[in-house]
Amino acid sequence: MVVGTATIVMVVGLSALTAQRITRRAAIGSEDFAKAHIYAQSAIDLGLLTCNTDKTWRNVKPSGTWFVDVPFGRGTIRLEAVDPVDGNLSTGSDDPVVFTGYGTIADAEYRLSVQARPYGPRGLDVLAFAVHGHRRLQVNLLSSVTADAPLSTNDDVSNQGTITADVEASQGVINLGVITGTIDGYVAAKDMPDPALIDWYASRATVISTAQLNQKSGDYYMEKELLSPTVNPFGGGTNADGLYLIDCGGAGLIVSDTRIVGTLVVRNAGSNSGTEKGLLWEPARTDYPAMLIEGDFNFAHDATLSESSIGLNVNPSGLAAGGVSNATATDVFPSTVKGLCYLTDDLGFAKSCTFQGAIVVGDLVTVGSVLLQYPTVTVTHDDNLINNPPPGFEKPWRPMVPVAGSWARSVN
């Protein structure tokens, strides 16, 4: 009986010890599994960190395994990244990425996946402004600018006139006139478009030979004309996108008493280039700019475009202007420029004019002058530009953030 009792006590003790060991192992396994989950998420965090610190990651990181069996804590981590749209991370700056993180510790492994997308507006920050210049923005005495979006410059603002808008500058604001709006004189400079973007449009444009333009005092004139995707009075055929190219070869180009429904690319524009008399100008495609000017340009057109004064119907069937289309040549239209205007060099405003869109200038912006030019410039900003920018005006990089609701455990 003594031996039997001792045996029972020993068996109970061993059973308790075994149960304790099993419980301990289960607890360790559960702890390892929980840590493996954290490791897997850490692998994804490292992937996101890579995307958000290396602006070239789409070009240098392959679609597939980014790292494998990297020591982490008491285990290892692994990360895979895949473009679910076309399988190529280097194409499509808007494409999402599916990250799969692996966390391993001892016998425990956890796999976690999430989809990440680019965050923020697609367009360059300069598209959020009514007017942005890379150099000084100067409003001269008795001149004025009114806009429903801020004016901005990567240099300073020198105002002797009236600005009815918020103002941002990187190098300070000199205000000897009136600014109705907030003033921020020391903001970070904004990235400018790469002037080489003009090459992309030029390669797709229909060429207008300068031999087909009028020439006066060495400058070329596009005057009393209608240019559109279906109308090209200069020969060489039409362009379905309304995309036309003129290479001035250093001479000036004057657009006068003309309606343009399209995108005009002007290369090597001379310092006399600009507008005069009546003008209606808008892109044929809403995702294209109205103008791309390589050189200086000066807006000096009049307030109206009169068909009777130029002897031309600028709103025939299929090309309505102001919602009106007819077969007469008696309409009078307010001169307006719509869409994105991009100029690589100086821009001047010599007469009062109205814009709908945005103006981005690679050099100096001047409103008015001391030569009895006191224009009032009005800009109604197109908020769509920042989210749906034309080709060449997109941000080359945006931070990646996880898509809410896309976190999921991956199982074989």
C-alpha cells in the first residue's frame, strides 16, 4: 500500500510537471506567434519607410522580394512588394503596391499583407496657385491682380499696386501698396516643372511653319485666324488633340485677333512675343495646357474679340464659344485665356486681362510698367489641375500610405 501510494503521488507529480511544461510551451508558442505578427508588420513598416525616404524607389526596387531572412529581434523578417496593376513597380506613379511581410521566430511564422497607395494631390504644388513664378513677382504702381487662389513665388514679392489674393513668397514680401489677403513671406520653395516636358508635347504636335505666318519687322504674326483640332489655316494638316508647334527661331510671335482651341507649343520665342487685340484661347483637351511657351511672353490683348472687325466666324458649328455656335460673323466675345499657361522665362502683363486656370512661370512675373500701363489682371483658378494635372506636371514622387481596410493575414 505504501509503494502504491508513493507511485500514485509520483504519477500525479509527474503529470502536473508535464502539464506545466505543456502549458509553458503553449505560452511560449503563443508569445512567439504574437511576436511573429509584430515582426511581419515591422517588415511592412520598413517597406513603407523605403518608399517614403527614397524618391527613386520605383526605379531601383524590383517587383517581388525586397529582403529575405533579415535578422530581427529573436527571429527574422522578409518582405515582398508587388504592383497589382501591371506587375511593374517602375511604371505608373499612381499604381498601388501590395506589401506582404513575413515574421518568423522559432517555429512560429506570421504573414501579413496590406495595399499602399500614393497620398496627396497628383499635380505639382505650383498648380494649386493662380500664379506661380520661380523668380520675383512684381506688381507695379496702379496695377492690380485679383485671384480666388493664392499668388506664389520662389523668390520675393514686390508690390506697389493692389493684390486681392493671398500671397506666398520664399524670400519675403515688400508691400508698398495694398494686399487684401494673408501674407506668408518665408515659405519653402516649390518644385518647378522640368522645361524638358515641352519636348513631349512638341513630339506629338503638328508643325506650323513660320513661312505660313505673316511677318512684320522681323516678328511672326498669327492674326485673324481660327486654329482648332478641325481647323488649321496654315497647312500641314490638323491635329486631333489640337496640339500645334511653332519654332520661332529667336524671333517674336504675336497672337492677335485670333481664337485658339488647342495647345500651342512655341519654341525659341523672342522677347517681343505676346498677344494683342482680341483673343480667345483654350485647350482642346482638358488634360492638356493651353500654351507652352519657351521664352519670354507678354499679355497685351484687348478686352474683346469682335468677329466683324476681323471678318471671321470664330464659333462655327462644332466650335461653340461661350456656349454659342452659329454661321454668322457678328459676335463679340470677352477676351479670355482658359487652362494652364506655362512659360519658361519672363511673363509680363501690359493690359487688363482675364484668365481661367493657372499660370506657371519659370522666371520673372511683372504686372504693369512705368510706361502708362496699369493693367488689372483677374485669375479664376481651376482647382481640378492639382488633382488631374496635364502630362509633365505630375509629382514624380508621393508618399505611400496603407489603404484602410486592406490589412489581412496571409495564409498558405
